Amino acid sequence: MPVFDTIDVTKREYLGIVTLNRPKVLNAIDERMFAELGRAIDELERDNDIRAAVIRGAGRAFSAGHDMTDELIPRETPPDLLSYTERNAAPWWRIWNSRLPWIAQVHGYCLGGANELAMVCDLTIASTDAQFGIPDVQFQASPPFNILPWIVGMKKARELILTGRRVAAPEALELGMVNLVVEPDSLERTVFEMAADLAKSPPVSVAMNKRAFNRTYEVQGIRAAIDAGRETFVMLQSSTSAEREEFDRIAEAEGMRAAFAWRDAKFQVR
């Protein structure tokens, strides 16, 4: 298995384990991590000994989402941004198309692009301390891989995407965003037990059943809808407004906490 800079990949008999490994920044997903995830998924896909895969995060969180400070993000033109979103959607589609069943092992924050990663996995198991959310709207952005409406339904998807509010693990379970919620000290064991259950079936049977399941959503238009969402992301990232400029100015000078406080102060319920 190749050596990576932003992730770790290990094999445990029939199980492939991918660990997001930028704990100092809560495993924020930058351009390097997107590329390395794609390579790691391909490596596990080619290994016939691997029958199931897990993706998890090192340190205090699964992942806080996209690293918007990444210097490799192209900011010049909409076509540059569109190419960027296409490259970074590729690992998510690799998981969708993979012959392997993928389990997201979620603890702590699971926000933005990380939430999309957890949702595109076949199964998601969370600890009780997990928090899910799509905060993009708060930054004058939108989800670049907008899979959430296909998971939770129209009304809840509107609520979560248009407010950006976070969802605790028990509510995520009610909404169908996760399969199981367990105590933190039981998380890894529960994930490995689920992986063992998946591995017991013949790999060709798992792969073909997964493919048939995916086709159900593809004929309904999931790919076209996610492509349209990427275009919305590009348009918003390419736009500006007085509110966004002031938010960014405060964030740069005083930090994100101060910028959110400035915003929230204008909209108090009285």
C-alpha cells in the first residue's frame, strides 16, 4: 500500500481501513486529501482479499469538512472552480461505484464535505458525540455533492441545507442519516462487527446487489441532481455580496467566532 501524507490506509485480513489523518485541523479535507482518497479507494478496490472497507477520522473528529483555507483551491474563474469540484467529487463517486461495501465510522464533527462523504458510504455508524451538518449556506456557498435530499427527504433536507444547523447523532438516526448510534467506546467494535457481517457474503453477490441498489437512484436522477448542485456551488463561490465581504473581513481580522457573532446579532428573536 502506498504511503500517503493526509490519510493512513491499513489492511486487517479482509478489511480495508482508511483513516483521515489531519487531526490538528479536525481532518479538514484539502485538495491533497481528495487526491489521496481516490488513490486509496482504487488500491483497495483492486485487492481481491479485501471484502469490506471502513473510513474514519483520527483525533477528535471524523472531519470538519472542506478546508476552505486550502491554497490549492482555484479561485480565478468559474471553469477553474468547476474542474476543482469535478476532481473532488470523483472519490465520492468511486465509493458509490465500488464493488466494496463502505462503512463510515463517525465521531465528533461530520460537517460539509465530510457529511457528504459519510452519506455516500453504504452504511454509517456514529458515536453518541457525533454532530452532522451542511453549513455551506452560512458562507454563501452550497453543498458541492448534494446527496442529502436523497437521504432524508424534501422537507428535512430544505431545513438542514437552508439553515445550516447541526444534527446530533440521535436525530441523525431518526432522519435515516445513520444506521446505528453507539457509545464512543463501542464504536470501533460495532463497525468491525458490521464489516464482518458484510464480508460473510460472496463478494460478487454484494457487488451486484449494491449495483442494483444504486441503479434505483440513478434512474431517478441522482447523478444529474448532484451535477446541478456542483454548478450552484460554482456560481455562489464566484459571486460576492456586501454581507459576504463584511463577514469575510471580520473573520480574517477577528476569527470565525466573531464573524458569526456579528451575523447572529442582527437576527435575534425579540
